[in-house]
Amino acid sequence: MDVFTGNMGWIEVVCGPMFSGKSEELIRRLRRARIARKRVQVFKPVIDDRYSEYEIVSHSDTRIEAEVVNNAKEILTKLDWRTEVVGIDEANFMGPELVEIAQQLADTGKKVLVAGLDTDYLGRPFPPMPDLLAVAESITKTLAICMRCGNPAKHTQRLSGSEDLIVVGAGGMYEARCRRCFEAGIPKQETFDFLSPKQRTATASA
């Protein structure tokens, strides 16, 4: 849904693994809304400062300015009542309150565009995305390219690091994997796959 008409609100969700173009698609829709002369406001969680503190930035370096919030409830405090289209990136970091807030915004006639991961590094549904998908009028599932075999990828593979559910990172810490190549959790052997031959030799002899 790229054309916004009338005063009816709704929720659109773009979901998928990392490196699948979610943020890029969100930015594209928000820009089209501005071309249609709609008042647009964009939000992102404070935890996501990988590329820019006050912009949503895709992995292909597409950018759009955004307001930073600590949680979903803060969206309401920063929202301009004249805003017609609300963009929210990295919804998986916003907490369960985002579902009710997105519905409130849609019920008041606003178009709510949300992007986020639908599964975590263990392959489990990543809250609050499942509930957002259930209440949304429009859902777009994006797929990446498996870094192992080149097939369509629906999973985000964590390569190393913490076992915490939320660890913000990009290339080097995560990669896209298909169903066949995905290994839930943190496979120990992956550490060696991304070392240079010299580093690998040094590690093996240590």
C-alpha cells in the first residue's frame, strides 16, 4: 500500500531477517508518503545507533531522519497531532507496548509503517512482531540471500558473541541464512570461518 487516501488508518508491517532490505523498504514507503504531501514522522529505538544516531540507515546506506525513543510509549509523547504517517524501525526492540500504541495510532486515522525482525538468533518469533503481524492490514515478508549457499534466507545467524537476546550489530556479527544452513544459537565453529589464514593458524597453534 503506497498510496494513502481518505482518513482511514491502518498498520503495515515489513518483516524478515537482517540484510533483507526491511529498512530500505520502510524508507521507500515513507518517502512516497512525503511525495504524496503527507505529514510524516519517523521513530527508531535509542539502542540502534550502528550507523547514525538520528537517522534510519539501511545496509545499502539509504537514509531518512528519525526521532530517537527509549520505548514505544515515548512515541506518543513526541508525536505531532498533525502527523498522518508514522514510521517505526527496529520494532523488535520496542517492547510489547508497541502493539497497543500502533493500534491506537491507526484507530485515530494514522498510517503506521513498521519494520523489524520477525525471528531472533535462535529462530524463534521475536516479540512484539508476531502480535503486530496479527493486527496489521498489510504484511510484507522480505528475504535475504543465504551467505552459505545463495538460496533465499529467512533466518538471522549470529556468528559469535553474547547469548543475550538483544545484541545490536551488523556485518561480522550476523549473516543471513536459509532454513537448511541456519544453526540456532552461536555455533562455535563459526568463529574460525571469518578469520584470515594467518589468524586461523595462530589460533590453532595457541
